[in-house]
Amino acid sequence: MSLTTAAAKDSAPTGAAPAGTAATANKGEVPAADARRNELAAFLRSRRERIAPEQVGLPLTGRRRTPGLRREEVAQLAAVGVTWYTWLEQGRAIQVSVQVLDAVARALLLDPSERAHLFALAGAEDPTPVVECPTVTPGVRMMLDRMAPYPAAVINSRYDVLASNAQYTGIVGDLEELPHEDRNLMWLAFTPSRFHDVLVDHEYERDVMVARFRSGMGEHGAEPAWRTLLCRLRKASPDFDAAWQRHDVLRPGNGLKRFLVPEVGLLRFEYTSLWLGPRQGPRMIVYTPRDEETRALTARLPTGTPTAARLR
């Protein structure tokens, strides 16, 4: 089956919008690409103005009319042309390479959050993104335990299972028995596994996961772990490869899921994603019964010590 494409990339215009388009018809509105460039320009100016020359090893040369570095000093530190950097701060529609953005980020002493914001505003993919540590805090593990009797797990946007409670383990099996690289729901859905066997609507659910994985690749495509998983899946599963070739995309969200668990029965759940940070990275997924029958059957799931599936 094919999922409806849920998102598309904005493309920066290279010239004026044709007469009669929305960009010219609504004179009070600023095109999205122009607004993003203006925001990028303001962001660069604010970062430049907060840096004292001595912070970057430049000598003091008398009084300055404005705080921070001059544009030509940033250009010098980043080894780019002064005119080019000036245009960038003026919000002009110029082509920006990731190498230059990387140099500007280093010249302006940007922290990881600021660097990510810079690349997002420039509409570029960071060649050296900050990799989030896939650990689960004691507080999150306590929350997983407290979710009982409802199944719950912590996964990242790549579908790696980072931790789960006993009820979730009772559905998908003990993930600690698997190699670290196999503790991934897409891998389990497209290869022989207990998760594949108990997932009732597995064809539809697999298409959803592939579409959401592709959406995440837009932000993480330069990360080796994402590329490695993609390569493994395409080699291991023709079904995955066929779904990948459809180029469907879908943002993470909530939904419904059914499991047919041996010695338990048919479980109908509504799943809800609880994000564990400001970005769409790791999230806790909690499965709540959709009906009284499922509520009663959920009591048959294990209630032992929660299982943790740690990544490398």
C-alpha cells in the first residue's frame, strides 16, 4: 500500500515570483524562504555581536562603534569572502555550502543547539551532526515501571528500542536476548521475529514505520548509524526495499495498533508518544486499551522487573 506524502521540502526562490502568484497577490506576506533568510541574517548578527575579539584571538584595535566582531573579522576567521558573508547577513538569496556553514559555525563559537539552528535556517544538512546519547535516565525507567499495567517502551526516531517495561516485553519478547543492532522495531518487523508474528496489521504498520524513518532521514541522513541501518534493511528485506522506493514520508504521531499474543489473545491498543526532549528524538510510547476486553487481557501480560534494551 502507499501512504500519502505528509511533508515536502521548501525550495528557496532564485528570483522574483511570477505575477499573479500568492507571493505577489498578498503584498503584506513574506514568502517562507525570504522569512527564513531574514531569520538567518538576524541570528548571525546576534551571534557575531556577542563575541569579544579576544575570545577568538584577535587583537584589540581601539574603540568599536558596535559590540562584538566586525563582519570582516568573521569572514577572516571562517576563511570566506567579506562580500559573501555580508550578503549572508543581509538575507540575500545566495547559495550556501555546508563547508562554509561549518566554518561560520566554528568562527562564531556556536554551541550544538546554535549550530543545529544555523543549518536548519540555511536549509542544509549538517555534515557532522551532534549525536544524541541513547541512554535512559533512572527517572525515565521509573516512569516506565509506573506505566504498568500498560505496555510502554522508549524508542528513538530510528526505531531503536532503548528501554521497555515488563508488559511490553510480554508482547514483543525479551529484546536483551538480541544483539544490540537487532533491537530495532523496523528490523524486527521486516525479519523473522516475535514482533513480526504478533503484529496483526504488519503490512500497514511496516509502511508507516518506513515512511516515518524516511522523514527522520532528512535530519539524520549524515549519521553513520542511520545509513548502516538503511543498508542492512535494504539487503535483508525486499519488502522494505520496495517500501523505501515509494518515497512516502510521515511525521511521528499517535495511532492504533493490534497484537495477537500467544496465551494472551488479541490486544487492541491506542498508542501515545510522550517526547522526552525538546526535539523529536527519543520518546516514550504508552499503549492503552481501546476496549474492556483488551483491558482484561492486559492483566495476563508479565508484571516482573522491567527490561532495559541498552544501545552501544
